[in-house]
Amino acid sequence: MRERAPYTAAERNVEFTEVAGRHGALMIDRGTFKQVQEEVPVYLFASDRATTNIRAEANELFSWLKSARGWCELTYSDDARYFMKATVAGELSFQEVFYLFYVGEGAIPFIRQPQRYVQDGRRVRTITTKGTTLTNPEQFESQPKITVYGTGDITLYVGNKTVVLKGVTDPITLDTEMGNSYTSVNGIIVPANQKVSNALPNLGLGDTAFNWLGNVTKIEVVPRWWTI
């Protein structure tokens, strides 16, 4: 890296509409953030000057960055508490800056999701006692993955949110980020939305308590805390 990666806060997804006879503008806040374009300036060095040059090294780098599909994990070494979901969709280019093709200079144009996820937020928390709380360390509601182990009809209380589960026979996962509920039968993912009533819960700011009615042996939570 030629210099530290930029530290960018995502743009809030809002729309401003001017109204005749009104000062300023009306603001429609969609409650979301836009994706971020973040260029990281880098040098590229030939690993073996006797047998290769910058073009050969660049080809390997291009192949590595472009071969991945979908969102991939991006972590900066000077911000190791967080990780991001990023991709390299745009063109890549390196310019020779020193004699004999030994050094190239360019930038990696990452496009990333607006969230910077807390590394510790993907660790599973196991809850076996009613009233157990999880504390969100950030200032944004997170979209957790919650797996309920139990049987029969269960009413789950996550903070002030209520989710009703009907006829549970296998562990059921409520994935708020995906907007989906499912179970696993013999290693095969099976949709279970028909067993779930009410919206899937977020984890709010501060403490969120977990309670339930019915036969529950344990609850596993991946909180997915994040910031911008």
C-alpha cells in the first residue's frame, strides 16, 4: 500500500424535494445507506527481477482479484476490529514507475457494502437462561441470525419484539439479514417461513433481553453488530 486506505462513512440514502413557498426542502430518509467506492493506492513489486516483470505480476493480481464472485471479506490491518463486504468490479491498471519493470503503481477500486461489521459480532452467543441480555456496542440496529432449539409452539421475545413459532420439531433459524427462516433436515436447508409469525427481530441499541414461552433448550445468536 502506498498510503493508508481512506476512512469513508457511507452516504445516507435520502431524497430532498423542494416545495414552492417553503424554505429549504422536504427530506425523505429511506433508513438505509448507499454502497461505498473506496480506492486503495498500492505499489506492485516484481517478486523475482531475473525472471518476471510488472506485467506478469499484474496479471496474477488481476486474476486473483477478478476471479472471486459476489461479495468477499475485506479487512484493513490498521482497522482489524472490523471487516467489510467488498468486490472489485471496475478496471484495474498499473503504471511502471521505475526502470526495468521492477515497480508498478496503481489503485485497487473496491466497491463495498456500507456496513463495517464488528469481528466479534459473528461469534455465536449461546443463551440458556431467560432474561439473558446481549449488548450492542455500536450505534445502529443489527440484523442477527437467531437459531432456536426447542419443540412445539414457542413465543420468542427479543427486546420489545415478539416472534411466534408454530410446530417446531428441528432447530429453526431466523435470519433477519436474509429476511428468511429455515431449518436443516439431514443436512439439507428447508424453508420454514410458514412456521414463523411476525417480523424477524433486529437487535437494538444497548441491551436486548431474550425471553420465551414454550419448550426451549437453548438459543444461539450471531449478532452481526456493525457501524459505518
